[in-house]
Amino acid sequence: MAGLIARMVALDFKALNSLEWADLLLIYGSHQVKLRSTQNDDTAIGTAAVSLVSVLFDPATGYESFVAKLPNGDNVSGVEAIGHVNVNGGGPRNAFGVDFDAMGQAWTMKLCEADSDGDGQTNGEELGDPCCEWDDETASTPRWTEGVSNPGDDSSTSDKSLWPAYECSNAKVSAV
């Protein structure tokens, strides 16, 4: 991938404009940029260059699609990537990231009820969905949004004093 990017950067606009047509497909993380241009189509070439630069220099590209698949996925204080050892993302996955991947990168009942990091709180409790009701298609608000914690870090737990009383009919856990 790095070699391809280096070759693309080495090309200048004049060389790109001399092409009769170009079909560029760049896959970076979860983004896809596709361009089909015709001869001397400066606008399309310029759009491709801007798209390439924005994709390459957007540090959050890999996370946006994942945080939307998790309750409070973008609401854990100080954590950009709850599935990685490095909270800013990239590198090895933590236990929650491994479990999330094993579940097809989806918020499932099994993932919700698990305690990936072994800290005594389920992933659902840590992310404000103790009853495992949240789903990414409706993106409803989880039972709580304050005091959530990182389900991949055993030193990070949710503050139970912030949890409202709840009773679950479909999950193993309940609190009063």
C-alpha cells in the first residue's frame, strides 16, 4: 500500500490529465474513494486529489464506522478506540476488540453480556446498555450515557452511583 501511495504522490496533475481515462479505487480503512474520469477532466482529477489527501490524513477514519455499532461508542471519556490497547487507535486489539471482531463487529447479546476485560462489569454495563437492548439500526439512546467506561480496560469501570435503577427482562443482570 505504501508503495502505491508513493507512486501516486509522485505523479503530477499534468501526467494525470494526459490519461484518456482513469479508474482509481483506493481503500483505506473503511473508506472507499472511486473516481471515473474522462479525458482532460480537471474537476474529476482535482476531486480525486482532494479525496486522497482527506482520506490519508483523517486520523479517525477507521473508528467512525465502529463507534456507530456500539452503544456510547463515541462517549467513553478519553478513549477514541475502545477496541484497541492504544486508546487513540491502531495497533493490537484489546480483549473487547477481539471479542467484538469475533461477533462479526456487531453488538450482540453475547458481546453485551460478556465481561471482556474481566473487571466485574459486563460490556453492556460499561457502555450503558445493561439489558442489551440497544441496536445500531435504530441507534436509540442507551439506558445511560454518563459514567460509561472502556470494556477493554480492566482498570476502567463505570461508576455504579450514576446508574439509574433498572430491571432487565432479557439479560442476566439487574440492579435496584
